[in-house]
Amino acid sequence: MRFTQFLLFTATIFSQNAWASFDIVPITQVLTPSGNGATASFTVKNHSDQRTPVQITIIPREPDINGNENFKNIGDTDDRFQVFPSQIILKPKDTQTIRVTWVGNHKITSELPFRMISEELPIILPEPGKIYKKPVGRLTIMSRYIGSLYVTPTGAQANLLFKAVESPEKKGHMLLEIENKGTSHQVIRKDKFKFSTQLAGGGSKDIEWQVDPESPLFQANILANQSRKVTIPWPPKLPVGPVTVTLLSAKE
């Protein structure tokens, strides 16, 4: 006699970097507070041979001074957005479009940052016609993408101010505090800085320093009206002491 048995157990693992059953593009998007730019489209593609349930959630972006963010307790989508559809079940190898619309204040004066979280739901979908003749186990790797979403008014610009001191916790390192007084975020990439310090015998010492991909400052995102602290090795040939920091260029 043919029969079907339920699964005895399921192990679930969330993965953001390893194998992914689906993907979503773009991973970063900028919306305008009003007009056609207030709506953006995202493409979700299922790479697996199974049906995949996916949920889209948008939450305010709230990093601490060190840039750390907490995604453990994700609630409902911020009510200033309309997401359609917010939950989908992708057929094997299927592709679907998600539309996100800003329905909040049309007259914001400073950029608002959000996280768009696209994650596979930890549920097991029935497989019609599938016959199990003995108990089986299943290891499920749940995929999650954490994207960036900005609502940016016309004319918004970043305005970074820097304060540098010798790190009180790490000898030979500089504690660099970056405050964004502007109205738009700025990501530090291969930017060039000038460090200036006063010499004990008079005069000053200036050096130029360019951020490289190995630096902890590389890819630091300083959001509008927020600050970041980053510890970097003290630049070579720069005497330790009070330092003035100037951003010379912003390069992609």
C-alpha cells in the first residue's frame, strides 16, 4: 500500500553569505519623496528547484556609533512604505517583480535611510504528489538579503566633519570620529585625506593619505545627521598629537 509520512524533523539555518536559494536586485535603491521616483521595482529570482516563500520587510536604519545594526527583532514594514507584494511564493526557477512606493511625508528636507530585508520564510511547503515511504529529515538553509533603501530629497548633500585623536585603547592607532552634518549619506571608499599636525619646534606637518580596501575605514557609510567612529593605524610619517583632518577628494 502506498502512503505518505510527515517529516520527523527540520533544521533551519539562516545564511546571508553562502549558498542562496534566491536573489534580489538591485540591493541598493534611492527613492524620491514624491513623483515617479517615489516608486522602485525589484526583481526576485528563485534559483532552486523547489517553491520558495519570500517576505519583504522595510525598517528604519539605526546603526550605533560603530556602525553596528541589530536585525534580530524585525517587525512589520514601516508604514511609510507600500510594498506589493510583500510576501510571495516563487515557483522553481521563477522570477517576480516587487514594487516599493514611498507614501510618507513628501516634503522631507533630509535623507531618510532604511533597510530592505528580503528573507526566505522558515516554512515547509507541501509537495503535491510527493510520496515518502520512510521518515526523512531535512536541512533547510534560509537565505536573507539586507539591502539599503534611501528616500532622498532634491539637492541633498553630505557634509563630513572629522575629529582625530590618539586611540585610548589601541596604541599606535588613531580614533577618527566622522560627523555628517549634511542631508545625504556618504560612503568612504578610495578617498584621499590630508592630516595636519603642529610640530613641537614650530611649523606644521602635512601628509596625504588614501584609503585602501584593507582599511577599516573603507566602505564606512556615514548617514545624514549621524556620526561614526573608526580606529585606523596612525598614518606613517605623521607625528602623534593633535591632528586636523581634511577630506581632499571623494572617489568611487
